[in-house]
Amino acid sequence: MSMSHLYGRRGEAEEEGVEIESFEITDWDLANEFNPDRRRHRQTKEEMTYGIWAERDSDDDERPSFGGKRSKDYTAPVNFVSAGLRKTAAEEKQQKEEGDSDNSDDDTPSAPPPTRGPAHKKLQKGNFRGNQSQRFAGGIQTGQGIGTWEKHTKGIGQKLLQKMGYQPGKGLGKNAQGIVNPIEAKVRKGKGAVGAYGNERTQQSLQDFPVVDSDEEEEKEFQKELGQWRKDPAASGAKKKPKYSYKTIDELKAKGKLVGRSIGASAGELAQVKVIDMTGREQRIYNSYSQMSNKHSMPEEGSPSMATRDQKESGFALPELEHNLQLLIDLTEQDILQSARRLQHEKDVVVTLSHESQELQSRLEEEQDAISRMEAVLALVDRFPSGETAIGEGPTLQECAHIFETLQTDYYEEYKTMGLADLATAVIHPLLKEKLFPWDPLKDSSYCLEEIGQWRAILESRNLNTGGRDSNMDPYHRLLWEVWMPVMRSSVSSWQPRMVAPMVDCVELWSPLLPVWISDHLLEQLILPRLQREVDSWNPLTDTVPIHSWIHPWLPLLQSRLEPLYPPIRSKLANALQRWHPSDASARLILQPWKDVFTPGAWEAFMVKNIIPKLALCLEELVINPHQQQMDPFNWVMDWEGMLSSSSLVSLLDKNFFPKWLQVLCSWLSNSPNYEEITKWYLGWKGMFSDVLLLQSLIKEKFNEALDIMNRAVSSGMGGYMQPGARENIAYLTQTERRKDFHYEAMQERRDAESITHRGVGATVPTNFKDLIQTKAEENNIVFMPLVAKRHEGKQLYTFGRIVIYIDRGVVFVQGEKTWVPTSLQSLIDMAK
């Protein structure tokens, strides 16, 4: 190793401030030891006192002793030294000889070694510690032959490595990626820094870590790292070029928009307030709150360093001028922002005015179109006849209808807005009155029907409330009420109710064109009073025309409105039946059409009061004579079977016929009868009853009772002499009749099922409590009828069978001994039965 390397390492050791005592004996030591003129070191008083721990000046010629540290001088420039390992004197000598032989051909001579080397060397701590493991008494080893000592041992280390997977000749680790040989050091050629002499990688490094580096990349990396070691121009006092920041108008506008968005529209008074900001390192003054808020809205590029700021202030410190310049800049920025806002406002005003101009233009066009349409409407309206127009000169009714249709189809908005339909009152009414003046509804009911239907399609409005006669009446309704209705009113006043066909045809023909309220007015206020007056003057004994012939045609039109006519009709019929005899069949012909018109309860009550007593007298007058029987009275009674209810007729026969009939049978059996005649007589009387009556339980019991009487007579031998085979004949008759009864019962059950099914499909729900009671009375064959001129506390009294009741607020009250008692409907039915 050359002396320059040693001096370099000495300087490096001194640079780190670590003193290392050198134990090797060099040539310099030998020459210095035998030199009589060598410089002697004289101990100072401090060295005498403290020994090796004494502080002393730096002397490169003296050999340092142990201990003693020297503070590092950080103000001195950095010197880069060469790296490498320290070698022994013999190795340095050998290397020197090899270097002289190698450099003999070079043009540049090598540097001469120093005449005297230092007695001690200063090394870095890291180098000393890193190479300490490789330092031995014989000198520093190069790393070759490490581990050869293991051959003199039992080889425990090699065995342990092999147990962990190591294979000789390969690398360490799981994938043999580790190096086995220690890291080799490569000596630089000169004193340059790291990388100054190119690539310093050893052959071992290239083998273990093969990385391909291009020369250009290494050169660029080297130049980049080389520039980092330059000194700071600010520290050396070099003048730095000032850096200016510019702000464009767009950036200023964007910054102003952000500020405006964050603080909103501030008032005019707050915009000019002086604000002193003392939140930073120095005091700042702002002209408004918005300017103060800009401080943190957009950060600056970066604050200069403290050293630069101190240097700047020391060289150029004019705070007043800076404040004035900043104030001018702020005012200029505010002016720019105000101008931008005014410009934006003016643009917005222009856009708004353009929109308003377009709207006004469109509105103007709409107004012009409306004016033109209004002129066309006015031209059409002028065609209608006015008050000054003479009769026959204006347009006809058909032409007026065409004008109205044109207004509705082409000018619908104007027609609705201006209410042109009201013109019909002044225009159409005179023309239509003139046309309807000669009309007689009873002679020609279809006269002017098509014209009225046409005007209905034109004038009737279906979105208005047309339920009354007021100022807001629909034009079509007003037309009918003021033009058509007077003609009908005069016609009805002169109409004879018994001439029913013309008026019924006229009303049915005009009903589809009439509003509901006009139709109701016609039927209730005009026609019904005429019918009431005619009913009051009707006499069933003298009038040859039956009343149902001119009342029943009004049923489809008047329906329940005819209810007030029924009590007078029933009263007049009851008076006419006071002197009636069942032999007169005209009564049945007069009453039969009313059976389905009157309610079932009212009809049953009428029959019980006026017909059944007459039939009972007729049956009482009936004489039952098996040898010479007169059947006319019985036939008169049975002719009313369809008019009377089954329960009423069965009760009538039970009380007035069967007792006499059974009595005659018993007397006949007691006088040596002819059983064949008795059998024929029994079957003959039974054949006089219909199947409906034979199905009634009471009728069956009476005929079964007759069979029992006949069987007892045959069994007991009553009457003396008995015909041969009479007992068998009576037994056969009994069995046959019982079989027929069973057949009749099966038929009745089938009919009941069919009637229940039919009733379930077409039955109507009762609308009130009275209808419910009437329905229950019909199902249980109970008479339910009102009592004439009988009331209790203003409530109508009714008979439910033999019970007197009245209805109040959906509750049935039954007459008790002292007071009226409320009861349920089922209890009422049980009491009536």
C-alpha cells in the first residue's frame, strides 16, 4: 500500500475524530529510531499531570498514544478518501514492487511516497468495527481459506449445515441463493470518490447478483448524484434570481367565484369594512371581509425559507412600500372582479330581455291569432237574426244549427269562453216557438222531434249541474222548458185520462230527449194530478170501461208514483163488492189485473175483508147429497183459487166444507152402504181439488181421516150386511192414496227447491224494515195489512195475523194489555202463528 493511501486514511480517521493506535513496525519507525537528529517530544505541564488524557495540539509528526479524543471540525470541507483494507508491511512492500513494474510502461509517473509516515492512523468507526473480525496478529486476511481449520476438528459446523439442507459447492438458503464466500473488497486506483473510477463491482458480486447496467444509465445516474453535492447558493451568498408569480384574469375570476360561493352575497356596508388580521406571524390589513376570506381559499405556491426571508428583509426591507403595493394590487383585483360581475350581470340582462322579447313576440302572435279568430266569430254571430230583423228574412232553424256547429268545431275556445251557447235563448227560441205553435202532441207526437234532437246535440252541456231551474240552466234545458214545455202543458190540461194511448205514446217518444227533472215535472205535476181527479170520479158500478185499462199503461212510466191512487181504488172496489155474490164472475175479472199491482199484503187484506166472507157463506149454503149433488157453489169458490192465497183457501175449506163432508160420509157408512159408490164418491170429491191444494198438510189430513173412517167401518162390520171384497177394496184404496200422497210430497219438495233457487237468483233485498216484515209475512202465510184510519202517536197501525203492531225507527211494537211492547221479528212470527 502506498503512503498516499495511508495519509488519506489518516485524514479520514481524523475527520471522524477517532484515534487508533498502530502496532505494526514500519520502515519509518526503524529509520526514525536510529536517526540522531530526530525531533524529541517534550512533555508539557498538562501532559505531566494528566498523562495520555491530556489535551494537546495536533502534531502529525508525533506518534499518538492511547486515549485522547479530538473534537471534529464541521467547518472544514469534506475530503473523499479511497476505500479498501489495510495490509501488513510485507504485503505493502510486495504490492509496491508489483506496482513499480506495472507502471514502468505508463506515461504518467506515480506519486512519490512521503518521507515519513505518521506513527498512528485514524480510522472510521465503521471500518474499524467492520474489519475487526478479519484482523489477526499476522495481519489482515483476505478471506481465503476461511473454514479450513475445520478439517482439524470433528466437523460439527459442516454437519449442522448439511442437516439444514446445505450442499457443498452451492449457495446457502432454501433456494441456494445465498453466498458462501465473504464479501470481497476492491481497491480503487486513486483518491477519487465512490464511482469516480467506473464500476467497482468484483467478480464475486457479478456472479451472485447479476445485474445488467448500461453505461449510459450509469453516466446519467452519476451526473444526477454529482449535482446533489453542490453547495447551496444561498449559503454561499450567491445571488438568486427572483421568481415572479403571475395571475391571469380567468384565475382571478375563478377565485372571486369561489369566494362569493363560500361567503354568499355580502351587504354593501360589510364589503368596505377595514379588517386587521393578527392571526399570522405578522399583522395584515384587509379592505373587506371577502378579501380576508381569500387568504385560505387558494394557497400560495409556497412560503420562502426563513434564511431567505431574513436575507431579503436585511437587504430590502420597506414595509410601507410593500403595503401600498399590496393595497394597489388588491384594489385592482377588486375592480377587475366588479367589472366581471357587471359584465356577467349585463349578459344575464341581455339573456333575460331576449327571453322576454321572445315571449312577447309569441304572445303578440297569439293575440293577433285570437283577434283574427274573434273577427271570424263575430262575422258568424252577425248572421243570426236580431230584434230588428223582420220575420222570414233571417236564417232558418237549420241554418242556425249549422252556424252553431261551425262555432263549436272551429272556434271551440271562443264558444266556451264567451258563452255563445246563451245566444240560443235569443236566437233559437223565437224560431222554435213559431214552428211549434200549430203542434198538437196527441195527434202527431213525432212532430219536430228530429230538430229538437239536433239542438240537444248542439246545446246540451254534460259537465254542468242541470238539476234545477235557475239562471245557470243549460241552454238546451232552457229551450225545452221555455219552448216545448208550454205546448205540453196546454195539451195535458185538455187531455182526457181515459184516452190513454196518445199521451202514453207521446211521453214514451219524447222521454229520451227530456232531462230527468223535466220528465219528472211532466209526470208528477201534470199527468198524475189528472189521473187522481179521474180516479176520484170513477164509479165501478156504472162505468163500463175497466179502470185498469187506463191506469195500467202508466205503470212503466210512473211506477211507484201511482201508489197514492191504489187506496181510493181499493175503497171503491170494496164498496162495489158489498152486495156481490160469488155467482157473479165479473168481480173476478175486474180484480184479477190488480193482483200483481197491489202489494201482497194489501191484496191479501183486501181478499180477507171483501171476498173470503162471501165465499164462506157460499160454502155454508152448499148441500152435500151423494145421490143428487149440486156442484155450482163449490165451483164458484174454487174459481177463486188463483186469486186467494193457499193458506186462506185451506182455512176456508177446513172451516166450511170438510166438517159437513165427513159428517155425510159417516152417516152413509152407517146405513148398509155400497162401498163401490163410496169409493167413487171419495175419488170424485178429491178430484175436485188441484194438486197445489192436495199438497197442503191440512187437506191431506182430512182425506186421510176419511180413509181411516172407511177402514174402521169395514173392519168393525158397521152397518150390518157387507159386500164381498169391500174390505180388500178399501185397503187397496187406502194404499193407493197413501202412495199418491208420497208422490205429491216428492213433487212439492222439488218445486220448493226450484223456487228457492229461483228466489236466490232473482230475489231483491228489502229496502226498509217494513218490506222485510212483509217478506217474512209472505213466507209464513201471515196476513200483513194496514188498518184504515188507525194511528198511534202518528204511526200507522198494521195487522200481522191477529196481532196489531206499529213500526217506529226500525223497531216493531206489539199491543199489550196496557201499553205497547217492543219485540223481535221472530217473536212476532211465533205469536202470529
